[in-house]
Amino acid sequence: MNALPNALPDRSEMLRAFLASDASYDGVFLTAVRTTGIFCRPSCTARKPRPENVEFYASPGDAMFAGYRPCRRCRPAAAGADVPEWVARLTAFADRAEDHRVTAADLRALGIEPARARRWFQAHHGMTFAAWCRARRLAGSLARIRAGGSIDDAVFDSGYGSHSGFREAFGRAFGAPPGAGEHVRTVALAMIDTPLGPMIAGADEHGVCLLEFTDRRMLETQLKTLRRRLRATLVPGENAHTRRMRTELAEYFAGARRTFDVPLVHPGTPFQRRVWRALARVPYGATCSYQTLAKRIGAPRAMRAVGAANGLNRLAIVVPCHRVIGKDGSPVGYGGGVWRKRRLLELEARSAR
Ligand SMILES: [Zn+2]
């Protein structure tokens, strides 16, 4: 998802096409069903859900990063008739690989140049092949988070057979749930939809410890770090802090909130914590360079380390790493993508007036 919102037909038109299983709309949009965590082609013959539970996406990647798994009946993430033979071969290979990472060596073994794959997926799906594979790998876990444990039995209709596939996928990506009787700290993971795409919020009983866009490359690493640092188990669900985060984030995107009041849990090294505290003091609507930030924490020569700590921030938007820009004012790299950083800075500039 490179430039939201994606161009889609009217909701009423898409709903009509979907309910009629109109195959002429295949390739134009995809339908996702909140109660099953599954997405389909418009022509899919699986049982039709209630219209209020249907969402629409422009690409399989968008649907997967939003927490939906491809239907096994209509296979909406599989290559269509008009894709090159080598792409069909590649997606079939990625299908079989399921949760395993497809490496550059795998690509070469298939006779495909990684750079070519990257360019093709970027042009046709708005994301690199690596991001596409990550979307496939995480789709089941993200579906569990979006559903929060309430996926209904219509899952049977889509070829998954039972809910267990979703639970297993979550365990593989984010760590197994605790055994019976085991007392562990838990972090609830909830999905929050924003105008810039879906985010995952994580919170234990003390506060929010994670806020990140679902398509961010670092997401899996951040969750691993969190589990280790907090000695916690990650569980799909909500608590008072994730709910408050959702409310405050909606206010932020409406231009009605400049700072966040939700309690935060942000474990890190003493240096990282200094950087994150300094970040938190960059005012709404303002920007700051790595150089300035390094000076502010009394380590003017540690620019590189400041940049690294900035990139390891687990609380996007709340700890405003998007307010760090290049010395020349350019929007240097951002974990969530430079296009998001631009949109956040525009929103703040507009609302700060
Ligand atoms: Zn389907």
C-alpha cells in the first residue's frame, strides 16, 4: 500500500457485483469479510456474508496487511491469466513455502532475478516481492488480531476447515500462547484502522508498548524484542489501553489532538530512552534533524546511533519519530514509508495553524 486511498468503484456498485458473483469485476476489487477474516474475488461462490461485514480492497497485499487471509476456494492472491509465466511460477512457489521466507537464493534457483521480481511486484502490487511474501506470512496472524478471537464458523466455507489454522499461524509468527496454569505477563494486540492504513497496538496492564503499521518491515522483529524485554506473551485482544489508544489516535487524525495521554511502556537501553524522550519533546507541527536531536541529548557526535534508536522506536506517531527530517529539510527514511511521513507532517502543519 503505497498511496492510500486506492482508487475503487463505489461501495454500492462493488457490493452489487459481489452479491451477484460478477466475474467481470475480478481484478478490479477484492472483498474481505470481517467475521471470517477471509478475502475473496468478486466471483467467489462461497456463501455470501451480510453486507455490513464486507470490506473492499484494491489489492491482495492491502487485504493481507489489513488482516485477511486469501480464500482457498477462489484463491484471490494467486496469479491471474494475464501475468507472466515467471510470476505465476514465483507465486506458486511462495504459496508452497507458506510461513517460510523466500530468499534471493530461492529466486535465483527458479531462474528469476530478485531485482526483476522486486520491480514487477512494485509496479503491479505497489509493494516489493519481499513485502508481498511478508503479507502472506503474516495474513493469518493479522486476521487473528483483527478478529480478536471472534472469527465465526463461515471459515469452513473458505476452505480452512477450522479456526485452528488461524491460531497456529499466530503462534508461528508471534510465539505460542502460554500453557494451562502458567502465569505470564500478556500483551494484548489489537488492530486499529487509520487513514494511513491499519496499525497494530499492543498493551499490557501498565500501558501501550507498541503502535506500528502492519506492513512495516520491522514489525516481526519489534514483537520479538517486546516479548523478550517484557517477558510477555502476545495475545490477540483488547484492553483499556488499546481502546484508549484507538480513541486518541482517531482524535489525532481528526486534527483534534496534539499530544497523547495514554500511558506508555517503552523499554530500551539507557541511550535509546534518552533519544525517545528527546523525540517526545519535538513539538506537534515542528520538525527536527538528527544533528539537533544528537545535540539535545548531549551526544553531538552520535548522529548515527541517534538515527538507529529513532528507527527502533516501537511507538509510531505517539513518540513522533516522523518529525525527524534531513538537515536540508528532506523527509529522510521512515519505517512506515516516506509517503506516510509526508502525510503525517502535512496533517500536523495544517492543524497547528
Ligand atoms: Zn472465495
